Amino acid sequence: MYPEFSVTAFLDALASAAPEPGGGAAAALAGATGAALVSMVANLTIGKAQYAAAQREMEQAREAAETLRARLTAAIDRDSEAFRQVMKAYGLPRGTDDEKAARKTAIQQALKAASSEPAEVVRLCRDVAAWSRVTTEKGNVQAVSDAAVAALFADAAAQAAALNVKINLKSITDAAFNEALWVRVQADLDDIRRVRDDVLALTEGRLR
């Protein structure tokens, strides 16, 4: 639904008093934007004689970035749907003990899904960052700043998505699930930060 909106319509929806789309959807969009920039730099490199040695890697970068862009774009709606399922679970009846138990189970299941969705966005952004490094190092130097921006978007999107993971984990009672998911998210964030810093250093070097 949301990926079909115009930019203005999506931003209007984001700015409204409605609880969704929210930060998770915005994070997925930012990640998709980063992936699109990786494709852009690859496209501006492919076919250029002076970058013939990097042709194959740029084709691989473009293919990977387009897959990532599609998955992150789809995550915009998945995040919003996960939130709706949480709200639906909280709205279940709780008049009897059986209803209370069923509601509690449904809430926990919905919260786990709502945590897993942004965690997947973090994972996808890790891959966007990795490909941004390839395009920063070997892509068309005239577009090196765009490759760096891709890394920055990947980092910002991942950090934003991680906050959405964290806020949901606060209400999940399964400690093992919480620990495993958060360890994975932190590892991905660390990877992205390292790549981001490397990309910025590479960009400075290529712009001299």
C-alpha cells in the first residue's frame, strides 16, 4: 500500500496523528533509498571504458542493490502491518480467564513479529552498506558522493530500525528471544558502522 503512495502522500501520512506509518516504515524507506543510490552509482559506472576493470563488480552491485531495494520497499508495508497486528491483539476480549490467556499469547506473538520486522531491516541495511563500499571504492568517481550517501542512509535506517526493535522487546517476556535478537541486531549495527566509516574515508581519498 504505502510504496504506491506519492512522496508527498507518504510524508503526509507519516506526519499525521495516525499511529502508522511510523518510524519503522520510515527506516525501511531510508534503507531502500540507500539501495537505490548503490544502483545509481553502478549504472553510472557500467559501460564506461575507464571503469572496464570494475564492470563485473558493478553489475553484481546493481543486481544485489535492486534485490535489496525491493525487499526494503516491501518492508515499509510489513512494518505497518506488524504494528496493526499488535494493536489487534491488544484489542482482543479479556472477560474470562481463557480470553485473557489467549489475548496474552496473541500479544506476545504479535510483539515478536513487530520486533523481527525491523531487525530484518537492519540486516538488509548491512548488505546495502557493504555494496555501497564496493561502489565507493570502484565506481564512477563523479558519483562517489552518492555512494557515500548510500552508506549514510543504510546506517541511519539501521539505527532507526534498531530503536523499533528495542521498544518492542521491552514488552516481550521471552528473555531468550530478546537476547538472541538484540545480539544479532547489535552485531549488524557494528558491521554497518565500520563500513560507514570506511566509506567516508574512501570518499575523502577519491575526492582529493
